[in-house]
Amino acid sequence: MTFELALWYEPEPISKEEARDRYRKAQLPEEVSRALAAALPGAVVDGALVSAPDEAGDEVGNAAFTFAREHGLVCYDVRRHLIHNREPLGAYRDVQLHTGDGVVAHDPDLNLVNDVLETLSAQNPFLALVVYGQHFIQVAPGYEVDFKEDGVIRTTSTTDKEQVRRMVLLYLVGDRSFLDAHEWTVRG
């Protein structure tokens, strides 16, 4: 199987459904396409479309997400059906999104994080949002949530996906009210 992405400019955030419908028509100026090819060794870049062998997919995808952020582009991951928009962004410019199936996105938009929450499964066993050296929140299937700040790790769990979504999105916008809304076990 081949890993596929598409990068292009959109003036406003789009849904993953819109991205699925548009990505085959995506275009980039020639100089941006050349810069993209230079930034993605191991990938084949054909205009706005990027492909790579599966074994290089995580590395190429992570570099493409970074390129998209730096150049004001959206990036659509065809296989995972995820769109990385330019906005809306959270409160932390150094936050990184990590998933159990290999996605790493620097400064992810809130909609991407929301969509990734929907992919939690045995094939994607966690979502972590990390501001290295400061704090993180991590979610596993079954909705066990770990939150670390000031050297203290707190753990809670719920069966309610909407509560988890709210915790994660509040975390991303810098709102810690989710801590008071749940019972936490303190570790470390």
C-alpha cells in the first residue's frame, strides 16, 4: 500500500469530507511544489499530491504536516481521512499531537484533534497533546485520561466520549476547568 497526502491552500478551514472531495484537484504553485519535494526526501511529489511507501509514511506525513503549517497550507491524509487546517488553533504554539498510529503534528488545529479522537482504537491506541517540559494530556481507548502539569500526573476515566472531547479541547485552549469537573487519581 502507498501512503498519500495532498497539500493546498484554502482560505477557510474545511471539513475532512470537503477535503476528501477536493484533494485530487489540489494544486500548488510550481515553486511551492519544488520546495515540498525538497522537504520530503523519500516521497514522490506530483504537484500537490504526495505519495510514499508505507514504511516511510510516518516520517513523510510528519514532515508534510510541518511544511503545511509553515507555508499556510492544509494537508489531507488520504488513508487516515484527516485534514490539518491552518486554524482554529489552541493556546499553545509549541503543542505537538502524537497518535498511536504514527501521526505527529506540530501546532495542530482544533478540528484535527477532534477528528483524531474519533480514530482511537486498537490500531490507534492513544492520542497525546504535549508541550514538552511543561504539560500534556493523553487519552487511550476506553477513555482513560492522563494529565500532567507541574510534575504531577493525574488520571481519570469515563465512558463518555463527549466528556473526553471537552477535556481535550479545554486543555488546548488553556482552560483547566476540566480538572474540577472530574475525579482524578494523583500519581508521581
